[in-house]
Amino acid sequence: QITLKESGPTLVKPTQTLTLTCTFSGFSLSTSGVGVGWIRQPPGKALEWLALIYWNDDKRYSPSLKSRLTITKDTSKNQVVLTMTNMDPVDTATYYCAHFQIASNAFDIWGQGTMVTVSS
Amino acid sequence: DIQMTQSPSTLSASVGDRVTITCRASQSISSWLAWYQQKPGKAPKLLIYKASSLESGVPSRFSGSGSGTEFTLTISSLQPDDFATYYCQQYNSYLTFGGGTKVEIK
């Protein structure tokens, strides 16, 4: 059974860097065809894809946020880490990590999400 | 960037109705289109992938169709559990979600 769980601060100040960790079980990020992505959702708004890392360490970023994002993986710890620099109140959102398969090019299993508020 | 436009943004329907939601891509994405259902306070759930493939465990009243730039999600007979918000998502090296369609009780 695949599970994912996000962890990180619930409150960050403007201009700070956000670091979120996705800890997963039930699969290995060294298995061909697998990836883990990050998606966010501001309160009452639509989903927004942020970043995706593949089993082969290939990485993709949202073009509009690319300069602020870094995604990395630690296969031995079953973790994926997302950092986002220069946080702003508009970045207040629920942040999800999700399991991705290239066979479907879709996120088939999602974490529960973690709410991050950006405020001074 | 590929933009995804969903319509309508809100849909009022009754139990038993046939419901259709449309998603248009700003350029061709072949069949790399997925549909998700999201209920308030919950993570999205994958319903359909590759435009028309039903995810395991998803009721057969959900179906998807389309290719290129125009796609549809159809619920053949709306059930009480189906009142939710639906999102499309494209894959073309990068990913984009549509703006969502809220299906509410008429």
C-alpha cells in the first residue's frame, strides 16, 4: 500500500525559504517509471503543479516558479524535499505531494496535504 | 506553457442526471489528460488517466473521452457521492491543472 505524508512548518515569514518533506512508503523512488510531485492549492482556489522528480533524478519545475523551487530525493530515506525561496503571502496554500507514474502521466496516490501560511 | 480551460466552472445538477465537463488545451497534448475528483478538505482522487482509462476502483459511471485539445469527463448517472469539484490535468513534459468545475446540488 502506497502512502505519502507531507511535513514542514505551518507558518513562515515573508522572504523566508520554505522547506517541505514528503515521506513515503510502499514504493521505491529508484524503481523505473516512478516519480513524486508537489502540487499546491491556495484556499478556495484551483490546484497548481509545482515540481516533479523522477526515479532517474530527472526534474521538472513549473515554468512560472522555476527560479524559486528546488526538488531533491533521498532514496535511502524514502523522502522527497521541496524548497521554495522568497516566500510571499500569495504562497499561502495547502501543499500536497503525490506519487506519479509515467505509464499514466498522472498522480495516482496523494498525501493528505499540509497547510502553509505566509505571514509576518 | 500549455493552458487548460475547464467549462463550466460551476454546474448544478440532480441525482440521476448525466453530467459532462469539458477541458480544452491550448495546444495538442495527444491523450495525456487526467481527471481528478476533490471533496472539501480532502486530497484529489484520480478518476481517469490517458483521457479515457478508468483508474482501478472508480465506478464505471465515470468515463472520459477526447484527444488533441478537447476532452470530456462524463458521469452517466450522478450519485450523491459525486457532488465535488473536478479538475483536469495535462502532461506534456510539464504539467498543468485546469481551473476546476464544481458540481453542486440543483
